[in-house]
Amino acid sequence: MNVKSRIYAEPQPSAGELLAWYDRHHRDLPWRTSPPMAAKGLRANPYHVWLSEVMLQQTTVQAVKPYFLKFLERWPTVIDLARAPTEDVMAAWAGLGYYARARNLKKCAEAVADLHGGIFPDTQEGLQSLPGIGDYTSAAIAAIAFNRQAAVMDGNVERVVSRLYAIDEPLPGAKPLIKARVADLTPAGRPGDFAQAMMDLGATICTPKRPACALCPFNGHCLALRDHDPEQFPVKAAKKAKPVRLGAAFVALDQQNRILLRKRGDKGLLGGMTEVPTTEWTARIDGDDTEASAPLSAHWQPKGVITHVFTHFELRLTVFLAQSIKVQPSGADHGWWEPLINLEAQALPTVMKKVITQAIPEAFAARR
DNA sequence: AACACGGGGGG
DNA sequence: CCCCCAGTGTT
């Protein structure tokens, strides 16, 4: 920045302006200690902050709320979570996505319970040594639960800051530059409120499309607003096309209305989750091979195709149903027969709920 | 540095 | 339909 623009630029944005806005407009969220309460010295519970932050990774506030309340009711402390069966945690997480988070959540709870006496580390370094806690989450917990002056940067903050300074370098390359700006802005007092204020601002005012700049506490300092079009920031690197994968899924019911289920391996896609048997998911499907790869010999009835979009590919599964199967004692490989009435308690990812609903429309509507 | 990893809501 | 989201771990 040259001398002239330094002289004539607007005064720098300050944390105080944002905190004043936050005091008036902050959202009331289940894991949050409101600014008035925080001012009276009530500190947020590190367990609550950690649980919410892990759930909020790449996930919207709206989606997280019910899961957060359910987890807290079922496992009130990190010790309770550490002692819970992993299958229960996976089943409770089902539907939230990114299931490595649930596996790491359990590992992290065990580490805190067994290695730290049930007390979360209170530094960013200590927190980041735990499973599932990276750059963002360690900074967020350190700032929000322990009042540390940590620079919290997520997708919202990247957008706000890239607009504030009209940063034209594309993401993710611009992250170090943005992080430095965030560190400069983060105040020693109320760093947790500042972080949450930045994220609230990004979620409600400085939105990806049609930002409400007229309502923004930073609208006197925003270079993207003054000199450009805020909607053009942040600049992002081009993304690649999604390939399609195909396969078949088999819904088998026995004579007692039980469904054949399997557990997926602990690593990789949908790791540790429950599924119905399927073929491999490949670029092309061999029609003659489909029947042969069914989990057992039966009258397989085609029930249509479901589509599910993952982060990096689109999956189309042809669904087959077989009913009134006589279960052979040593029949299913690695699977088990689960009464349909228990489906709700299984760790079924959304794609598998789609498959089962396609074959048995009333499968998940039966209760209540 | 690039890739793998879910799911849902908004425009 | 496309975009994005309170990112982390692996390679």
C-alpha cells in the first residue's frame, strides 16, 4: 500500500465496532454463553464448546442444533461420552455426515477422560494435539472457552476479511494472508465473542450472495464495497467436475420382517457406518454381474434407482428387494438380520435410508 | 498442495 | 441446478 492510499484510506476496522454490533445482534444458540452472561463472568463449558465446534465443521447451525441437544442430553459430560459404546455414538451421529468426525469425537473424549482427567487442555497447542481438533477448532475452543487471543478463521471469516481488504488472491492460497489480518484484528479482551461475532456477521450480513452491506458494522471500511463488488469475493480456485459411480443395493427381508444389514470398515467413505449389501460402486455397471453379486440367492425385484451426491462423486444405486427369505444358519457374510422396527437405532447414513425407503416406503414412517 | 470425506438449505 | 457451509486427516 503506498503512502497516498494510506493517508486517504478509511480508518482501519476495529474489533470494538464489531463487538458493539454483536452485543445488539448476536444469535442465541444452545452452546453459546450470551454476552451479558459472559460479562458477569460465566464462562462457556469447554465440553459444550468442543462438541458444538466439531459438529459445526462444514455443517450449518440449523443442522447441528438438534444433534447438539441430543448428544448433551444423552452424554452430559465428556466422561460419559468417553465411556459410551462407539456404535451408539455412530448411530447418534447418523445423518450429520463426515463420519470421521464421530470416530475422532469418541477418540478425543477418551483422550480427555483418560489422559487429562476429564479436563480439556486450555491452550491452542494442547487442544490441537487431540483427535479431530485442527487449526480452526483449537482456536475456537481456546478463544471461546478459555478467553485466549487466538485467531479463529473459518469460511465465514475468510469471506468477511477477503471483502474487507478486497483480497484478490484466490483461495485456498490466500489463507495465510487472511489469517494474518484476522490475527491483527483479534482483540486481547473478548476474543471468543469477537470470533463468534465475525462468524455471525458472515452468516447473517456478509453472506455469499446478496450481502446486506447497508447493515454491516464494517461498511465504512470495506474495500470490496468501496472499490468493487463484494459478491466477487472471495476469489476461489476453479473446481473439478464430479464423476458418476454406479452400483446395485440389495434390501433383503426374511420371514420375520428382519432386514439384512452389514457394517462398513472403519476407514474411508461412510467408515464405521451400517449399510445394506451393495455391489462395488464403479464407473460402469455390468448388468449380467448384478444378480450374481447379490448377498444371497433369492427373487430380486427391481425397485428403481436412487441418486446420492457425495463431496467428490455422484452415486446411482439400483435398488433390489427380496422378501420372505428363509434364513440359512450360515447365510449372510459378516452381516446380521435386524428387525425393521429397530431401524431408527441403526447407524444408517442418509444414502442407505434412501435405499431402504425406495424398497420399503414405510420403513422409517412406521413409528409414531 | 491436493485429495477424501456427507448432507442439507438457499438462491 | 449450483453454491456453500463454525474443517480435519491423509497422502
